[in-house]
Amino acid sequence: GVLPVENSAVGSVTQVYDLMAKHDFKIVQAKKLRIRHVLLARKGVRIEDLREISSHPHALAQCSEFLQAHPNARAVPASNTAAAAMALAKSDRTDAAVIASRECAALYGLDVLKEVVSDTTSNYTRFILISRKCEIYPDASKVSLMLSLPHRPGALADMLMCFAAAGVNLTKLESRPVLGTDFEFRFVFDLEASPRDPSVAELLAGLSADPSVERFVFLGGYAEH
């Protein structure tokens, strides 16, 4: 499976972190891709005709300036950009468009109304490749963890000190609310570390056995390209 986890313009895809907490899968690789959004519509449609623009919510957020400049076209969320393009191609609408990739234009027979609709040309998304079982390849250089900590002062600070003492660089810290609790959170950590490094393995083993860590989940050790 392939899932987006973070965009350089609008931040994390928080739903994916919630799925990580709910389902047991492991990250086996990560990939950073440049995203180029274009505006697509059926043949003959003009931008001034538009009353609706559909796409994935994250894609809509990455194109907020364009949407604000065209207030007559309301933004409509879709399950993903390709699904939005396919649905439009199957319709007979002449007042709707989608934000998707240029490849979708050729795939579904749509016209490109505007080449660049993103807020920034430096638009990248990190994707994770997931597996049902843990697979760690020789080039693994990152580790992702999910932890639930006691709801007390200093719990997170103590955890950060563990990483610092092991000389591990923390590249991401994301908090997500724990459903069914009053303002308690689980934390996702990305570390620059090889799980094959003995000191890193010792750190992970210590965290998994630490009674003060309420829930420890090793999400994967992997390379990012």
C-alpha cells in the first residue's frame, strides 16, 4: 500500500496517523515526490463557466489562492484527485472542473484549463510504502514510532531526553488526540537512525519495555528517497 503522510505546503495528512493507530501495518520505505496540480475540465469548458471545483481536501488546500481568486466556483472534496477526474469525465457537466495531475488529463480525456494552480511551485508530498509484516532493508536510515505517554508534566520532555542521550536526531514530532479521552494524546516520532545500529536497537528495546510508556508501536525502519 502507498499512503501520503505529509505535504510541504499544508503539513501532515492527519487521517493517516489515525489509521496507523487503528491498523497494524509497517512502513517499509518512504518517497518524496514533487506535486504538480493542474486544472482539468471536459472539452469546451472555460474557467469563467465553472461553478464547482473538486479534488482531495489536501489538494484543495494546496491550491487555496487559486480557489479564493475564483469565488464563483465552490470547492468540493473528493476521495482522491484521480477519482474526481474519472467522475467528471463520466459526467456531462460543463460547469465543473477538478484539480489533479496532468496524467489524469490523458487518462480520462480531459482538457487542461490551467497549468499551475498550486500556491507554490515547491510543492512536495511524502508517501509511505506499507506492508502487513515488518521488513527492514539494508539501507534503512529512518525509524518511525508511535507512543502513548502518561498524562503528567514532563512526560514528553523525559522521552525527548532519551533520544538526545542516544544521540538520535528527531526529524518529526506529531501529536494526535486519543479517542475516548479528555485531551490526551499519542505521539508519532520520526528519527534519523538505522534500526540495525546496536545503540538504536538498545534504545528501542528500552522504550518498548519502559513501564512509563503506556503504548509503544514500532511503525517501521526504512529508507526515504
